[in-house]
Amino acid sequence: MTGKVYLVGAGPGDSKLITLRAVELLQKADVVLYDRLVSKKIISMIPKSTEKVYVGRAVGDDTTHQNTTNDLMVKYAKSKKNVVRLKGGDPIIFGRGGEEAEFLKENKVKYEIVPGITSGIGSATYAGIPLTHRKHASSVVFVTGHEDPEKKKEIVKWKRLAKSVDTIVIMMGLSRIDVICKQLVSGGISKNTPVAVIQNGTTPKQKMIKGTVTTIAKKIKENKITPPTNIIIGKVVDLSDTIGWK
């Protein structure tokens, strides 16, 4: 008999955006393995008697930390403990939740996946940017700007995305935004297409800068923007001027 692992999304930053199911599981867990982007307020919801283990990724560490996390989940579950693997945003949207579920299944550990609000949606909403809009955007795509370094080549076809979707949401793409925007322009996107970069979305430290695909890289440097960020490209960015509320 083993315990069970819950792959739980903590939401995009604002502690009030965590789900009731997530809070319920935090109250009942024996062990919580949490990421770097989980806020202190959410950590404070965990009972003092619960074992808390930080498993956030260090900059430049793309693989070893994940192996350690996988091993810890199995170790605790096979010790008959209920484990919450707590992730910022949503566990499946660029949160490696799918990989972890596969690992747990291979090791015969029961698990449940609990969705959370992904940062790409949460930060856009708090900035007053509707990712879809009947007049301006009938399609939206979520893309990682930082692919698995073990891949032999990139899978994201930026040039093809340029004219195939109305709104592009890029997660973890700050360091490559200049290259990404140049590829989008090469693919046919208008040089005047608006871009928003949202730093620390949904938190009191939220900051947004705007530009176009040809100016945003320079503005990021001028404003000293650092991760975590979400980048939104498309006509809907301009709507923040009229419906923004944060």
C-alpha cells in the first residue's frame, strides 16, 4: 500500500487565485514539495506540522533537479505518505506535470492532477489584456520560449506562427525575445504588431511594458525587466489601454 501524489497548480502568483481543491489538499498532505514561484502566502497555508521540501529549479539546472523531484515523490509515496507536488501556475502548462505523471505511473504510484490558473492567462487578465476577443482575436497559442536543452533542434516554428494565430503568449521567453521577434517578422508578422511584457504577473509587484515586435527587446533592457515574465503578442495588447484595471 502506497500513499498518493497530487500534482497541484498554485495559480499565477496572487494567493487568492489558488483553488479550493488545492487548499484542501495542502491541509491534508503529509509532505509538500514546492516550486520557486509558489508565494509565501500560499506556503503559509500549509500546516506547521507538514513536512515542506523546496524543489525549485536553480538557473541553469534543467534536468538534475527534476530527477531529484521525481525520486522524492516516489520515495514519500512508497512510505505511505500523501504528497502534494505544488507548482506555480498550472501543473500541465509548461509545468512538467505530464512528465511527472508518467514517472509516477511507471513506478506504480497513484496520483491526481489538480489544475491551476496558468500565469499566461492570469497575468494577461490582471493587465487588462483579453487573449481572445470577437473583433480582434479568434485564436490564441501558448508557446514556451525555452525548450528542453536536450532536444537536438527546436520544435517551435516561430515563422509559421507569425501568420497562423491572432494572439501569441510566450512563457519563459525573456532571454530570447529578440531572436523570437526577428523570426516572427521573417515569417510575415507586421513590424507594428504590439507586444506586452508582464513581470511578476498578478502580484503587487506586477509591471508591464509595451512596444512592438521591433522595439520590445530594447525596451526590456531599458526597463531592466527580469523573470518571471509572460510575453503577449497581438492586437489585443492595445486593449489594455481601455479595459486595464490593475
